Amino acid sequence: MKEMQAIETSQPTVAPPAVHSRQLGAQLSGSMSFSSQMTKEDEEMSRTALSAFRAKEEEIKKNKMEIRERVQAQLGRVEEETKRLALIRAELEGLADPMRKEVALVRKKIDSVNKELKPLGHTVQKKEREYKEALEAFNEKNREKVQLITKLMELVGESEKVRMKKLEELSKNIDSSIH
């Protein structure tokens, strides 16, 4: 409405009706290209945000895999060490070696490390679940945004059509009142 008032007040009163309608059309087409520019900018922002999210998602996946591999490697080393120490203990018991106390101490340390590894494994699983939930929530909001942008584009298009129709009617009224 303000655009129409601005258009009407900026026109000289002595301009012929044909010039007046051409100027109105030119100003309206300028406003239509601005709205389509905004839509393109919004789409570009959406693409940029999605690209950034995907990059972060890949980084998180990579970090998760690295942590998983390190945990698996640690578990493998601990198991190998446990087997090796069990063999050593058997030999020591057979020999009645005085190193028995040190072996027992090392075994206790291994058990302690095993106990620490267990909660870490649970933490990894919990973080994976949280990640999946956050990803689902993000995707849902992104779908909602796309729907809203589509609705906005439809509303802007309808608005432009109605405004053009009204301007054509006004132009016809001006033309008919002059004749």
C-alpha cells in the first residue's frame, strides 16, 4: 500500500495515462526482482548452512571413528597383555618365584584399566544416540524451513499478481475517465 502511495505521489500530474502506467509497471517489476533476489539469498544461505552442517557431520563421524578405533586398539592391547600376564603368572606359580606380589599388582592395574574402559564404551554409545537424535531434529527443522520458504514464495507470487491486477484496473479507470 505504501509503495502504491509512493508511486502515485511521485508521478507528475501532467503525465499522460500511458506514461503513467509504464512507470508504474517499471516500478513494480523492480519490486518483484527484489523479492526474487531475497529468495535467492535465502536459498544461498540455506545451502551454505547445509554445507556447513554436512562438513561438521563428516568431522564428527571422522572423530567418532578415530575414537572407536583407539578404544578397540586399547582393548586389544589390554586383552593381549592380560593373556601374556596370565602365562607369566602360571610360570611364576610353577616356579614359586618371589615376583608373585608384583604380578598381582600388575593384574590389579589391568583390572582397573578394564573397569575404566567399560564406561568409556557406554559413553561412546550414548554420544552416538545423541548425535542421531540431534541429526533427526536438525533434518526435521530443515524440512519445516523448506516448507515455509515454499509457502512464502507462493504468497509473494500471489501478492504480486493481485497488485498487478489492481494496477491494471486503476490504469484502465484512469484511461476511461480521461476519454
